[in-house]
Amino acid sequence: ENSSITRNFYELEFSSSTLLFKHYKFLKFLHILKPYVTFFYRSKPEETNIPHFTYEDLINEKSKTLEYGLWQFFSTPAHKNFLIIKTYQQYDFTKAENSTTATSNEGALSDLYFQILINYSSHLRIRYDTSYNFSEERFKKHSLTVGIKDFLLDSINLTYQDDPVWNSRQLTLDVGNKFFN
């Protein structure tokens, strides 16, 4: 096989954000808004026989997406970022170019994603994820994770997922521990 630089592909990512602070002195409460926008581009791979070991190894032909969203951080003097909320959506230019109809299910505009993370303490975290699909006018997927860190083991995570689209429910236990440095 002929090896050259043209066998590769490249990725570019540009991101911009700003921080807006509001300090409520009488409540000793800090609220931070972080709106952001990210543009991601991946060129088409020149080689077609790239090995695939897992699903994540699959490389799209070409990718050109714009992601925009809002992070919200809530803090008190005792608990920094005890509540984090992220809402975001993506616009895929490649899908828009390939789409034949505006009402296609493979539209350029993604679902609206919501993530809520509660850092109750340095040991206990709760995360909830869901997505809303505008064309079907419903929430598509729900995921709730409860995680314990540095208690008996390095980490213990229990995740429950409910996906009405695929009519599936799943419970996952993830345990991690480091025995040696």
C-alpha cells in the first residue's frame, strides 16, 4: 500500500463563549450563564479501508456541524457548582446539503438536548439527560445516573435509561477502582 499524507483526514474546531455572572449577595448565591457556539469540520477520509474496532471508530464521510447552547452554573459558598444545567442543539450542514425535503427525519437540525448535573457533595453526583424531538413533539430518551466517588471504591455509577423510540429500558452498573499507581 502506498503511504502518503493524503491517506489522512483533518478536523478543525472553533469555539466561542462568554461568561455572565449574577451574584445574589443576600442569598450568598452565584449564578453563571455561559452561552457558547462551536463549529466543527472533519474532512472526508482519503482511505476507505480504515480499520474499525468499535462503533466510535466509524468516521463519517464528511462532517460540518454548528453546535450552540447554554451552560448554567449555580454555586453557594459551601458548594461550588452544586447544580449545572446544559441545553444545546446542533445544526449539521452536511445533512442539510444532502437532504431532499425539509420535513425529512434525517433533517439538519438535531434534537434539543438537556443535561442536569447535581453535585450534592464531593462523593455523590446525580445526572439526568433527555432530548426533545420537535418533529415528533415528544421527549425521546431519558437517562438517570447516580454516582458515588471515593467511597469504598474509586467510583460506583448506576444508570437507568428509558428509550420510548426503541421501546427499551436498561440498567447499567459501572464500578471502577485503581489498585496500583
